[in-house]
Amino acid sequence: MPKLRHTDWPDRLWIVRHGQSAGNVARDLAELNGLALIDLATRDADVPLSKLGEEQAAALAQWFAGKPASERPNIFMTSPFVRARQTCMAVAEGVAFDADDVQVDERLREKEFGILDRYTRHGIIEKFPELAEQRKLVGKFYFRPPGGESWCDVVLRLRSLLEVLRRDHVGDRVLIVGHQVIVNCFRYLLECMDEREVLAHDAKADVPNCGITEYAIDRNAPDARFHLVQANLALPLQQAGAPVTTEPDQPVGPK
């Protein structure tokens, strides 16, 4: 695949999935018990971090705080969903960044699941067998549940955000906190992937909670390229002794 040839990029870009959420825990419990619905008391946008997720966010903050000031983020962007904002604010506080300057951007929100929201894999197959078959036929990249989004829809909203990064944040060090599909769709765009490649990465493993995907550009290089440095790094959690979790966001959907 072609590489990005532009040089009008941030110097550094970290894309991070939020810490473990109460929704991740509830989804796992529902799947384990063979339930059709995930038991949540709030809408998805309001689901907070779990206790473990708070520990993971603190470990992430500690990792960034351990870097020299010149290598820490100076721009913070986050999904408006509570679990992502809590994760981002933990890092901002850890590096003494003004919380009022954190940019909350709806384009970084979780993929919308529409009618399938809160249903487990079992529940989708049981209640929406026709949609389950359609998803198998179309594939998860293009499948759009009624009232929801496909991965392509997420990619489209992220394209406009990339233009903001290239217009307003050249030379900055940007931290983005979002969700699993957000991380994968950014990789699709920034690494010039196609459908097969991005789904192959997705099939290998879920993005770790608080896992870091990092891009950078060496402006002193004769052929400077904005490139992937590392993907799904869980080192901050490992160094702090916080458990690494990789639960997918709900709903899982049929295979």
C-alpha cells in the first residue's frame, strides 16, 4: 500500500483506547451467562470506567508523566463518552495539563450500534437472525445495523478530523483517547490499509484497554514520512503492575 507523503502532520500522535469500562465488564458477564442483553443502568455514552479501568488510566498517566516535558502531549483530544473522557483527564492531570484545554470531539465517539445496542452475540442471533445473516454476507467493515454505523461511516467522520490535525496541529504532540473501532479506523487511514488488512489486524487481537498506538515524523530525515512507531502498546500498564484487559466493546455481533 502507498505511504503517506505529506509532512504537514503533528510531530507525534498517540491514539489510545479508554480504560476498562463498566460496560466491558457487563458485556463479559452477559456473554458468560448466555444472556441476550447486557445489563447496563445508563446509556452507552454515560458508562464510566470500572475500578480496574481507573487503575489503568492512572498507569497510563504515570507513563506519560515519566517522559521529558518535550516528549509529552501538548494537545489532548477525547471522545465525549464518559469512559474516554475519564481516561484522557487522568493523563492530563498527570502531566499538569489544563483540563479546560482538553478538546472533546464527537467525531471520536464510539461506533453507533443502532438497533443492536446492548445485545450480546447470542441475543443478536436470537432476536435479529436476518441481520446476523446480512452481517455475515456483507462483512463487518461495510455492515450498517439499522440506526447504527458501519466501520466505513466511522472512517468518514475521522477523515475530517485528520484534516484538522494537518491544518491546526503541525509540529504538535497530540494525544487522542477513543474506542477500539476508533483506533482501528485511524490505523486504516494512517497506514493506508484496505478492508482485508484492517480486518486482519482486528482479528488478531482486541485493542488493549489503555493500549497506545503511536505515529511520528522525523523532520530531519531526507525523506520524512509520518509513520507507525508502535501499535497497541500495553507497556504502561505492565510497568505499573496494572492488569491488561482486551475486552471488545459491546455488542460483539455474530461471527
